[in-house]
Amino acid sequence: MSSFAHDFPFDPSYGYTRDELLSVPAPAAPGDFAAFWRTRHDEARKVATEPEIGPLEVERDGLRIHGVTFTSVGGVRLGGWLALPVEGAAEHGFVIGHGYGGRQEPGPDLPLPLPRSAAILPCVRGMGSRGLWPGIPDVADAHVRHGIGSRDTYVIGDCVADLWCAASALHELVPELAPGDDPGAPRLGYLGESFGGGLGALALPWDDRFGAAQLTVPTFGNHPLRLTLRCVGSGESLRAYHRDHPEVTEVLRYFDAATAAAQLELPTLVAAALFDPSVPPPGQFAVHNALAGPRELQVLSAGHFEYEGLVGEVAQLRGNRERFFGAHMGQGVPGGGAGPSGWARTSRHVQRPGRPRAQDGRASRFVRGG
């Protein structure tokens, strides 16, 4: 059922129709799933992140971008970037997760969905130029297996904690965003793609500092199914490990993004692909399908793959996320109701956008590894 010519030795659509993808379920949660993650979250919130801002590195998109460092769980010191509005105080804040392989620069994560926003763009442990840490692999295939013998040592749990600590660092650096004792204080937004999308699904259900999220081609969805699907992303490394260590399925139950999504009540925009050689689409859709709160879906023709029309779909997604976060964190869409794309603001109804005309410009992010 592949919709693109390719030279992969498997079908990156995996034979699923769109309707079948919209029916992929989430695995049942272990009995102590929520307790496990709440304990991890409580531990991360106690960390003194001691953030430090570096010199100005670049100014773009109405933002001053500095280097930043902060401490996460286990005393791991991580780096990344802090984006601050050029003019005026920040009224909104974002934590931005990255794809597998990390980030070497802020890149296409900017501009932010809302004006007058600040953001932290952390490199989680082991990943990217500012997340390197002794003993943690910096290559996705090895990183995704690091510490996988136990749920308490698996690196993915620590990477989730890195996002929580990044949020703490952002609040300390931009105190006007910190909630304090004010229940009406602004909530943070989360943006995550691929690896960052999966981490976001795992992180967000337990953290009341966030108000809305976008998960783009999220990984780690429905591990039992994912282990049966060949790919070229980090999932293939897990498949190889599972063949020799079938007991790993018990650990992976605690790190399933679709299972976590069933606990996620924040308004969430998901961009999921029909064709993806790195992150099998059934896992992506399982994350969307399981969401417990208001949700929207933009169906992408492909993920982690160059194709005609990519730039147009990226532009459409950027417009949809501006509308989405404007509705849930900003002033909302003028006149209420549907935004410029005609989608419902807080809908659980799924709509397929029309295929946009290809545009000139830089292709974006759906080609990174997952």
C-alpha cells in the first residue's frame, strides 16, 4: 500500500489504511504505571536545576537566543538553548523536545507558535552537541537500549526527567512564567517531534505546569505492535534486542507513549504520518487514538522521508499549531469556532487536510531518525 516509490526492503505504510490506523489501540497499562511516573516526576521536581544563561548566540524570528545549561536528575548537567522575546516580557513559555540524534542548533523549531513567548530547547542526556554525558551513548541505536535491563535504569525515563527539569529551569530563568501560588498563571506549551514526541507523551500526563502540546510523528507508541514492525529507526534496535531478550517487554510496558497518552488530558495536536520508514505509522496513530483529552490530528503524507509536497505540509502544520496554541494558551481564534484551516478548536473529530501544493523552500523536520 506504499504511496511513494522507495528502496526500503519493507513497506513503510505497513499495509494499513487510514481507517485502520485510526483504530490502533494502546496497550493496557501495568497496575503501577501511574505511580511509577508520578514518583519519577516528584523526584525531578525536587532537583535544584541551577540554570545558567550563556552569551547571546543569534537573534532571529523576534527572539534572542542564548546558550543555557541546567542540572537534571542524577546531577547530570545538560545544555541547550534559551529563546527570549526581543521586545517586552514573555507571556507564554514552551519546552521543545528534539528528534533522535539530538539538535546541534535551534534549527526549524523556531519561530514559536505564539508571539511574546520564551522557550527552552534542551538536549536530553546523551543526545546532541550539548547533551553529551560520559557513559551514555550518543548514537540512537545504542542510546535507546541504554540501561534497558530495568525500568529504574532505562535511559528513556531519565530523558523524560530531563524535560521536567528543563521546565523548572525555564521557570527559574523567566520568573514571569512561573505559576507560584497563582492558579491563573500561564501554563507552558510543549512541542516534540519523533523521539521528542514520544518523550512528551510520557512526560506530560503527570506535570500540571503544561497547558497544551503538539506531538509530531511520535515514537514509542504501542511497543508490542512496534516490536513486530521492521523499520530503520531506533525501533529496529529494540527489535534486535528483543529477539535475544524477550523479557524486555516488561520494561517497555512502562515506556509506551500510547499507554501514557491514555492518561494525557491536555489539549494535544498530533501530526501522524501514513508512511514512515523510521517510526511505523501504527505506533504514531496509537498515541493519537489513546489521548484522553481534547485532541486534533493532522495526517501527514509521510514522515522521516523526503517527498514532493513536504514543504507545503510543514507550512500547513505550522499554521495549524499557531491556531491551536492560540486557542488553548493565547487569545484564541477570533470569533471562536474553527480556525483558518476549518478544524474545530477542541475537537476529538479527525479530519484529513487536503494535500497542499508543493512550495519552494527548505524542507523541514520529518526526515530525522526516530
